[in-house]
Amino acid sequence: MTPLLSMFTSVQTSQANPFPRRIVCLDYGSATTLLALGFPPVGVVAAQHWDYWVGEPTLPPSVADIGQDLVINLEAISRLNPDLILMTPYTASHKPVLEKIAPIEIIPLFDGKKQPLQASREITENLGVLLGLEKEAETYLKAFNAKLAKARDLVSQRKYPSLTLLNFMDGRHARVYGANSLYQNVMDEVGLTNAWTGETNYWGFQTIGLERLALTATENMQLIVFEPLMDDIKPTLENSPLWKRLPAIQNDRFVLMPPVLMFGMLPSAERFLSLVLAHLESRYS
């Protein structure tokens, strides 16, 4: 029995309904997965910022905002009367308080044991069993894997450039994504090449300055920057000699893309692949 299922088994036997139905999520990734299974949570952290960081899938207006991931609103959570609370290791410090309200399940995502894409597949399958949504999870996983297979076939027929993937923190510093990231996992599965081969941290990124980006930039790479992009960053970049000298800027190989949850699960992987391939096809096919 997987860790995700073992904890809840004893709880199920004591309930009239064998499956939890009022679920609170302390991370966006688990919430997107529930939405993909057609089962929205009753509450999620920072719901008001969902569109800013996640974009899609759309969060129903009925989902309550329960505070920030590290500063949760206990009263709001209690009022929702949840029968299950999902969290990741990042928010596990809330467990002693929240387990007084409802059973807790810590989802093993970005725990250093498995790559995020593999972990997300397993979590999706296990959530299906946990919630009595096995068929929905199976259907979603088949569709997801089919999309990756189709993308892999397309990429094998193209000569796309290598990609550099960024999220800007300010006008001079950005997160660049590589090994251990969800983005890299997806690229590896479909055959896309990451231009960034430097070290990354536990979460799959490294924070670099424009100077480092300029030194490592290759002539033909495609530069992808994901929103959100703060209002003051764009003019700063446009006036930066380092930025303007980047080959990607000079060769019209730069694109600003809508937000994709970089620490997400399969729905975010799906959105990432869809956005990136749509651009590559329009620009290079």
C-alpha cells in the first residue's frame, strides 16, 4: 500500500461515506489534479492569486480562499468542515494544528525521492483510489500519456531549437529551469532540448543574473519567459544592454508566455507542453 493510501484507510472505515468529499488543498498542484478529475476542492490557499500563477485549469468561484500557504486561515478552514486536507512537504509544518480539524495527507511531491513528473503520475493514480475516482484518474492518465506520445512523435519530425526557460524575479535576476524541474521532465519525455545544463536546486531551478544568462546563451536558442512579469521588469529589460545583446533578443527568438505552475502536477505539465509546442510550431515548422 502506498503512503498516500495507508493513512486514510482507517478513517474510511469509520465514515458513512467511504470517500472524502470535502477536501482542502494547501497547494495549487493538488488542487489542479482534483479539478482534472472533475472533483474541485472546497478550499485552496491563495485562491485569489490562482490566475496569476496557475492560469489553467480554471478555479471555480465556489472554491474558498483559505489564506497563504505558510500563513493559513484556520477559521476559514474550520468553517469549510473538510474531511481531508492535502498538503506537500513544503507546508507540512501546519500538520499539528490542522490534524485537529481533519485527516491530513502529505502528498510526496518535490520530496527529493522521485522526479516531479513520475511522482505526479503516481499521486494522481493514488488520489483516484483515495477518492473513489479510479476510472476518472485512469481516463485522465491515459489521455495525458497519449498527448505526450503525440508530442514526442511531432518533435521527432522537427528540428526545434534548444530552449531556455525563465521566470524573472526582478529586472536583473531570473529563475532558470533545468534538472529536477517539472519542465525538464516533460521536455525529456517528448525530446525537447534544454539549453540550460547548469546546476539546479531541489526544486529544479537556479537563480541567475543577466550576466550569467549572457555568458551561457547560445546563438540559436529559443528564450521563453513565463508570466507573471512585474510591471517594472519589462522596461528595465528593454533598457538593459546585456538583455538587448542576447542572441535570442537580436534574432527574434524570445517569447513571453502565460503563467504555468512551475511546482505543479500533471495539469501544469500538460499546459506547459501545449503552450511551448504551439509556439514552436508557429515559429519553426
